Amino acid sequence: MQTENGEASTNNATNNNATTDINNDLSKLERDIHDALVEGVNIQETVHNLTLKAMKADRLDIDSIRRIVTAVVNGVQEGAQQKFINAANQTQTAKSQVSDAISGLDSALARLAEASKLAIQEAAGRAQKFSDKELVRTRSDLESLESLFLDTLQNTASAAKGVISEILHDVTNHAKNNGTIVGTQLKETLGIFAQQAASVSHAQIEAGAHLAQATAGFIHKIATGVLSGIKDHTQGKK
């Protein structure tokens, strides 16, 4: 009994440490995004790269992505608020920088969707297939990715105050009316998922690595510039 209790205590301690590490990483991400807004240099590229780096293999599920997106948007809001709180005559500059930051987040989410597509295509190229169950789960997560992005923007805009709230509402409405970079990429990615799912039997054995891990591998390659031949979404629409 003491052994069982000891194992349970060890497992609880491990889980608590993992949770602490995740919270620390998210807090650092939020601070880094905040600092990027305050500094005001290469905002779109900085937010894009910081978001990609936050996507790690052991966290690629819809809940972890939601936490990352929330941390980024909070950092944008807080950084913009600090920088422009006493600069009412710089509203246009603030709007431009917030828009750039959100575009950086949008393009990073598009890269996540693209990485999933590349993972599927690589598996197909090797005559491997992921399980039907994993394809369905991941496809469901991806289908909710754009709404997660827009809902987080909307919620943050509603919670913010003054000029920053107005700017975030404008950015959100623009994204809803004109479409998002991630939404455009998702159409292509989900089409590949449909093709793959059509060729997978319900008894299909998973192909070595999990799809989430394979996707994270491509995100790492994209973030580090290994896949430099892929079109850079940071140059997409704002």
C-alpha cells in the first residue's frame, strides 16, 4: 500500500510540475508579446515566430492551442494598452501595430494548419496512414481553429477598455468580414484530410508517430527555417 501511495505521490508531483512549467511558459509568452508591442519593431514577424515556438509536441491539442492564442492576444492587448495609454493622438499607430500583431498570430495558426497538411502528405508519400480516430479528432480541432481565433479576439476586445477596445473590435470585425489567413489555409488542409480519411479503414493501425507529433515536427522545421521553400504566410493579408 505504501508503494501505491508513493507512486501516486510521484505521479501527482510530476503532473504538478508539468502544469507549473506550462503556466510559466504561457506567462513568458504573454510577456514577450507584450514587450514586442511596447518596442514596436517587427511586430508581425515577432508575434508569428513566438507563437510558432510555443507550439510544442506535447501540447498540440485544441485546449493547448486555445491557451497559446489567449496568451498572445492578452499580451497584444496589454502591450498596446501600456504603450498608448497616454498617447491619444497615436490611435492610428496603435491600430496599425495591433493589426500587425494579430496578423502575426493569424499567420502562425495558418502555419499550424499547413504543418498538419504536410504531415498527412508525408505519411501518404511513405504509404503510411494515421488512424481514422486520430484523423477525426485532429480534423475536428482544425475545424474549430478559426472560430477559436476570432472568439478570443472578440472576448479580449469586450474585456479591454477605451481606444484599445475599439481597435480590437475593428480588427476582429475586419477579420470576420474579410476572412483570415488561417481560414484560407484550413480549406486546403481539410481537403487533404478528407482524401486521407477516405483511404483509411476503421481498423487502420497508426503510422509510427502520432499525427500531433508529426505536425509539431513540421512546425519546428517551419519555425527554424528548414522548410524555407514554403510560402511565408506572414506576407499574407492584414
